[in-house]
Amino acid sequence: MHLESLNLINFKNYTEGNLAFSSDINVFVGDNGAGKTNLLDAIYYLSFCRSFLNPIDKQSIRLNEKFFILNGTFVKLDKKINISCSVQEGQKKKVKRNKKEYDKISDHIGSFPSVVISPYDTNLIIEGSETRRKFIDSIIAQVDRVYLETLMRYNKVLQQRNALLKQFQEMRIFEQESIEVWDLQLAELGKIVYKKRQDFLVGFIPLFQKFFNFIAADKEVINIAYKSQLNEQDYEAGLKATSRKDSILGYTNFGIHKDDLEFLIHNQPIKKFGSQGQQKSFLIGLKLAQFEMVSELLDTKPMLLLDDIFDKLDIGRVKRLMELVAEHRFGQVFISDTDVDRIDKVFEGIDLEVNIFHVKEGKVENA
């Protein structure tokens, strides 16, 4: 599978653009702020129907415009498939496959997978639990349609239960029977999500450890701990035990929406006890494990998007990452960088086609 071409209109800082890609390596070179990362984000949009930078779709519309359109032509199993994604102010987002609109956008997820490695990945370490839940959810959702649908249903039930709790709080009442209707659904769906997250991590953690040790060229004791209230308490019992707290605060305090991943080095949080280099290796290890697992489960290599990472990594980590590229471990690769000479050195001796684009002030030209 690879992306053959991309057309974009009114996307972020681009009025329009038409790009034809190599099935191997494609590099966007330009100054900071020129729009390189926006091109990677457009490709990511075609995979996930959302940005990896901003969850609000309308904020990806070019300033002073009312809409954006992305069109991509993929080649998969020797067939060309057109995917279009359009967002217009005041209207529902539309995603089409060969001009036919999806009934549910979730049906598209996993069809054209991608993995992005970006400076923004540091948020996985420094930000709150929601960021880490989204990370694991985005991986499982690409390979497990039941998981995605169950999680979406869970979030809707949670939203409705919270709305009822808020209403009770404002009215200074609490009706246990009304809440229990939502509790039954929340517990049923939450148990499925919890089990699938557990099962996923059993396979994911060894892959992550393998890639960390390769990138870091070291044998650190690293691990990921799945932190969940369900590790200690049954779902129904947990909801019952926190019902008074729920009524006071006006939202649900027990469930898989509180889950977290704890990133550990020598059994200590890497956020506090890991060096900058160890944290970088940890993040790359996470993303390469994501790539490997998605590739195995979908039997297709995702697109690999590398956003400005050569400027952030030391030469040793860059070299080991490029060893994996040279071994054809990845499929199609997209890279953004500020230095064309550095790109020439990075890919020197690698027997792959490298297609370079120069990006300047929202315009793209093939080198």
C-alpha cells in the first residue's frame, strides 16, 4: 500500500497543492513555519479523518476560507482507491471512498494506516492520562473494529450518565434507579474495553522493549504498567462505591475512562527519572512498536511519517533508525526537515528512491 498522489485545497496555510509521491521515501524540506508539518498532517487526515495536531476540524481550514478538501489516491493490492475528506463550516465532515460517502467515518479507520513520529510525542510523557489513553486507543482501533465501536458506545453512555448526574446536582436530588440504567451499559461496555486493552499490551510491551533497546543501543530495564481501577475492583462494585462522590461532583469517577499507562525505567516513572535521551528512545520505541503491531495485524505496512525528528535526535539514534529503513522494515516514508544537506547524508548508501519537495510559504515544488 502507498499514497500515489495528494491534492489539497484551503488546508491550513495552503491555498492549493498537487503532489505525486514515490512509493519509497518522500521528503519535505523548508524553513520552520513553511508548512512541512501541515503536509504530513494532510496525509494523516487521509488515514484517520482527523489531525494529529489539532482535534478541532474547522481549525484546519485556511484563514478567511469556509472549507478545506483533501484528495488522496492510494494504491493497494494493485488497485487505485481515491479517498477524499472535506470539512465545511457549519456542516458535517464528509469522507468518501471512490466518490461514495461512508455511512460511518469509523468504517474508514484502519483501511490506510499510518504512524507518525513527531516532537509532539513528548506529550505522551509530560501530559495527563487522556493523551496516553488516546495513544493506545488509536492503535487498537486501527486493527479491531469491535473495539472502536465499543469505545464509541461507551463514551456516549458515559456522556449521558454524566449529563444526568449534572442534572441531579443542579436539582439537589439523586435517583439511584435512573443511574443504574446507565451503570449496566457502562459496565458491560467497559469490561470489553478493559479486556482488549489488557490483551493488546501483552503483545505490545515486548515489541516496545525490543525497539527501545535497539534505538538506545543499551539494555535499560523499561516497562509499561497498565493502571486501571478495574485492576482492583469489579466494575459494578466500583460504580456503586463511587456513587456518592459522583452525585457530589456531577460526573462519573469510576471506569475505563480513568485508565492510564505508566512509563517506567528501572521501575521508576521515566517522566521524573529518565534522561532526555532515554525519553526520546522511549517515545521512538513506542511508535516503532505501534508500526510493527499494526503492520502484523493488518498484514500491510502503514505509512511512516517522520516530523522534524532528525533535528531533535543525536546522530546515533538517527543512524539506528535509518538502519531499519535500509532493511525495508517500513513501507512508504514521509519526512519533514529543514536541511537538505542533512537529508542527503542521512540517506547516503540507502538503496531506496528519495523524492524531495521544497516547501516555502505554503507552496510546494519538486526538487
